[in-house]
Amino acid sequence: MISRRNLMQAAVAGVLVFQGMSAAVAAPVGDATGDPDQWVLAISNDILDAIRGDSELAAADPQRVRKFVDEKVMPVVDFLRMTRTAVGPKWRQATPEQRQQLQDLFREQLIRVYSGALATVKDQTVKLAPNRVKPTATDAVVRTLLVSPGKPDTRINYRLKKVDSSWRIIDVDVEGIWLVNNYRTQFASVVNQSGIEGLIKTMREKNEQAAKGADNAGK
């Protein structure tokens, strides 16, 4: 039985592994405008290989993880949309400064979860799963299976949006848990009671607690 925590780690790994294409894959950038299934398949396997070949990344070195995210993830993920969706309707009431804080804090939260997921990358490969949902000109759902020898396959589905003629990921589903929607449920209980400032405060406190926990574990 896969725990919810492990599923969330796999979801974040799925997002970030998929998104590493910009600097690690030799295929032309124009591929992002083509078939979304083949794009996800090629990128996923290439980036799994890249992580296995980078000892600092595989060991979740904090500086290496952030460098990986800044250089290979952020340029090709619609992170503004992800944050806006996670925060929910109250996003419209946030000031530009608050919106930037929310993005920064959400990014930090995902990086910490991702660091835990890196240790799970070993000998997995990705293959396409049957999919009856056909992409439109602007939207697509790509269904894949993460194959681990000797273990049950893990279903990972990607929701994509066309942004400036290129595909961008906006959510990822691991075994029925959509990453952004899961955070939206968590954030809603806070923002409905305490507003945007309350959510910012809560996110900042959780990030600080996580950072202290990581520091203590390393001593």
C-alpha cells in the first residue's frame, strides 16, 4: 500500500522530472509544440536518466536541487497558474506583492517535498498508458505508467495547457491524487478562516519548520 505522503512525493517527482527538458534533452525545443504524449514520454525517461547520473541531485543536495529547479523546471512549467489554482478564488483578492509571496512559498514547499522524492529514483522507466482523452489545440491529458521492476506500476497522469504555442504542465495526478487540487484543499481551510495573509503566514511557518527539521536531521 502506497502512503499518501509517498504518493505526494511521487507526484512532485513526476512534475519536476517531466519538466527538466529544457537543458537536459537534446531534442529541439520545438517538440514542446508537437505531440504531447511523445513529449512527456521522451522527457520523463531522459530526466530519470539525468537524475541517476547526478550524485548531488540524487542525494538531494539543497543547492543542487534549487539549481535544477531554477534552470530546468521553472522555464517550462506554468507555475503562476499552478499557484493561482492551489490558492483558489481568494487569489483574486491578493495584492501583487502577496501573489509573489505565495508563489515563492509554494515553490519552496514543493522543492522540499521533491527533495524527499529524489531518493526514490532508481531503475524506473516510464511508458504511455491507454488514453481515450484526445488533446485539443490548447489542452491535453497524458497518461503514463512509472514502471519499477518487481513492484506494481504507478499511474501518473499529466494535465497540460498550451501557453505561447508550447505545452506547459499545470497539474499531475499520481494514483488518483491531483497535486495542485490536493494543495488547494489544504490551503482552503486556512484562507477561508484567515485570508491571504493568514495563508502566507502558515506557509512560511511550515517552510521554516521543515527547514529546521532538515537541519537537525543533518547534525
